[in-house]
Amino acid sequence: MERRSFIKQSTLATAGLCLGATDEPGLIGHGNFKYRLNRNWCKGSALQFPVNNCHELVMSRSGKIFMTTDDVRNNILIFDKDGQITGAWGKEYPGAHGLTLHDENGDEFLYISDYERHQVIKTTLEGKVIQTFEWPADGGFYRSQQAFKPTETAIAPNGDVLVADGYGKDYVVHYDHKGNLINVFGGPDILKNAHGIAFDNRDKANPSWLVTSRAENKLKRFDLTGKLIEIIHLPGAYICRPVVTGEHVYFAVLISELPWDSQTGFVCILDKNNRVVSAPGARTPRYDSGGALKPLYQTVKAFKHPHDVLVDANGDIYVSQWNSGRVYPYRLEPQ
Amino acid sequence: MVKSFFGIITLLLSVQLSAQGIPLAQPRFDCKGVFFQTETEVGLEFDMDGAKVFYTINGSKPKLYKRPFKINKTSRLYAFASHPDFGRGDTASLTLQKVKLKPVSLNLKTNPNPEYKAMGANSLIDFEAGGNDLHDGKWVGFLSDSVVLEAVFPEKTPLNTVTVSVLNNPGAWVLPMRKISVYTAVEEGGNWLAAGSWMPEVGRGASSQIRWFPEVQVKRRVTRVKLVIDSFGPLPSGHPGAGNPAWLFLDEILFN
């Protein structure tokens, strides 16, 4: 076989295989949040640990990184911080999408949002199923299980579980920790593609829920009763889910313009006032005289369709991607 | 055996990957009047510290972009960004169409799909280009075998060409037409005479360009013009929607 043909075929056959370190000359990001992109952080092999879309990332107390993929050969992959895949489980989550980790009195649990199973499944870190959260049959919001397509969860300090139905009817469904329905808010009149949700406790006196209205390029804030209290408009940012870390909010922007497979994604960071301070892979963030953000757009093709971010204690950002050639997560390394 | 196999892959891919950087995205054209009658103004945007933007007009040498510039004839523009740390980026292109004539009226003989009717025939002669969102009210979408339009002009108007602005987006099941046939009548109530037609140059496959401008030569004096646009038909084999009819989306009919 000719060497060039062999290289091409090997490259095609091993999409997701990331080997060796590559120095990327340019930094991306802005202000105090500039990064070098490491596309080869992961040392895994797609032949052993195949991925399809890489959806979401969380980190356990011990520093393990858990990721959802909708490849049913291994829906959950576990990485160490050096990018080695140290474990995998899950063959029964065809729509494995949202992933939240919650520390429950010292024990850690995962909440997997599966839009094809129309459920949220609570598991141990080893994959043992503890509980499922079902579609809200009461209240007249849903007529069938199939209409409920959850994409994300967030856990309240008291253990209540909020589920964003991002691929269904755009409601946020509030359960207590036992799975009893407490409230349903949001919905198609208020949210357009309620893809993500996070508990925002940066204002200790006024904790709230930050919910993505992705098709509108907005984050919408709801108080704990489900009342809409703030809209953060981020034009050009089709936001996946907010990740509150310290005083900042980080998120993956799937695309900056339609169509949905435009490969125009980037990462975004808000400060405590919810102003964009850095957009790695996008234009310099600027606000006009009226305080409105100038539309964001991709400038560096660091990513195609970033779907989630995970920020560790060092400030490294791990980025998983949807519909991006089955690549493992990249890492942004602060400079 | 497995270890040595992975070892070979490691060596070959690291050689390949080490030569790759991160490309820059395309700069963004800012032009309100893609379709214009006398002149239009074009700006370029690429807000990144240290980057420069270059552009060409109809194959000219690349010029460094400093400020918006005016265009007064049909032109094809290209632009790219460049940065010392990232090299040269992807090339953006924009076609600006000068339109000399506007019909007295344009009538759609074929109903558009109700979801994409925009302002009907008026959307096709309003000098407004459709954007990325097919629901922006500027695209008129059809799901029919053919689309027929009739335009009326002042008596015996000299008409050189008819150009159709059409969308090419195979991923959205939208493909350009198979054929455009143009007929003219020199007077009200007169017989239609075939004036010319257009078919894609390379079989029925779609190129990578997002917007096409198929043009038909007319070179006649006209009072009425009829366009018969044959849709692409069933999506081809290999397409996720193979066998289903392709959509036809138009945003402007240009008469010169």
C-alpha cells in the first residue's frame, strides 16, 4: 500500500485518536482569560473507547472527569487529568446528553439526562442506577412520555432536582429529591430550546436558576419559585449550558449562526456582572454605548460545535463537542 | 502486534498533526444592498487583535481593508483574514448584483409553501437578500415540481438578462433548480416566445456555493416575461432524504 494512501486511510479509521503533543502557536481568548488550545490532551483510542457526539463533562472530587456520549458501546467515559481513559460504562443510554454531578452528604452521584429514554437517571459514579425521574404526567403540561426530552439537570442545595426539557416542550420541571413533582415553569412561550440549566448562587442573598434559551441566544434567570427575573442577551451565542464557577459563568457556544451544523462554535466566559470578558475562538467582546453586547462570531476555528465546558481548579477548560468528527474533548490551557 | 500497530499510527499521525495549526474563520461582509440599482457600500469585519483583512474585487490583487468601499457594478468579492500566529484564514465570498430594471409587477402563478411565503412575489423584487434563517421573511420557498412567475414591464422594455438568486443548502434539503426557461411577449395579450434557458453546467450536482445566480440571456424588447423554473426533483441517492422532493428557495429575480 502506498504510504500516502495508508496515512489517509489510517487518519479516517482512527478519528478520535489523539496522540502526541502539538504546539498551537496562537492564544485564543481575551483579557485575563487567554488560552492555548490543546487538541491532543486525550490519549484515548477510538478503537477501544468509541464516541459519537460528546455531550457533557463533570469532575468528581477525586479529579476524575466523566463524559456522556451517545455511543451505546460506552455512554460514560472516565478520564484522568492527563487525558488517559481510565474507565467506561453504560450501554443503555441511547440519548445520553446532560450530565450533572452532585455531592450528597459526601457521596457523589451522577444525573444523566437521556432524551431518547425520556428520563433522568441518577447513578453512582460506577454506573449503578439509584433512581429515575419520569415525565410529569400531572398538571396538563405533557400528554405522553415521548413529549418529554430532557437535556439537562441542576440540583438545588436541598437536593431538589430541576430538569430542563430542551428537546421537548422547553419546560423546566422541578422535582423534590424523591421525584415528586413540585413545579413546572418556563415553557415554549418563555424558552426556545431550553438546553441547559445551572444553579447560580453567586448572589448568596438571591440564589436563582440560570436557564439557556439557546435558539434566542439568551440566558434567562428564574427565581426559586420559577418566576422570570432577568434576561441576558448574548447575540451570536447559541449557548449550550451555563457552568457557574466561582464568580464567573462559562459555557460552550454550539454555533454563532445558523444552520445548526455551521461549525462556528466557540467558548464564552461571563464575569460576575454577566458581561462577556472572554470568548476563546470568537471576536473581541465589545459593548455599545447602550450596554448591549455586539454580536459575537467565530474568528478562530478552534472548535466546530462545542457542547459543554468543564473548568478545573487550575483554570483549564475541557471542551466536549457535538457533530465534530467524533473527536475527544479538547483542553484550553490558561496562559 | 496490537502495540506495534498503535505505535505506527502514533508516529504517522504525530508527523501529520504537528504540521497543522488552527485556521482563522472567514471575515464577515457587511453589505445592506447585495442587490442594488446604482451603487452599494461594502464593509468587512473581523474583530481580532493583530489580524488584518484583505479583499479582492473581480480577481484584483488583494488589498488591505481599511474602511468600507463602494461598488457600482455586478462584482464578485473575496476576503480573508491573516494573523501572525494563525496564518491566513478561510476565504469569504460575496456576489453583488446590479439590477437595472424593476418590473411594474411580478405575479407568482405557483403558490409557495405556506411556511415560507414571505411577502410573496414582492419578496422577489424588493432588493432584499435572504439570510441564514429561512424564516427571515426574505426567502420564498417552494415544494412543487415547477414554479411559474410572470413579470410585467413598460411596453417594449429592452431586456438583456434574467438572473435568479437561489439557495443551495443540501443539508437542509434545499437545492437549486434543474432548469429555467424564459419566455417573452412583446405586448399585452401577445403570444409567448421562447427566449432562452439555463441548466446547471455540471450535470445535476450542486456545487459548494451557498447562493447561485443562474442567468438567462434574453436580448429582446419585452412587455411581459414568464419564467418557468423546474425544481431539482427527488433528492439524489446518498442524501439522507433520498427520494423526497428537494425544496426550492428563491430570494430575488433580477432583470437587467
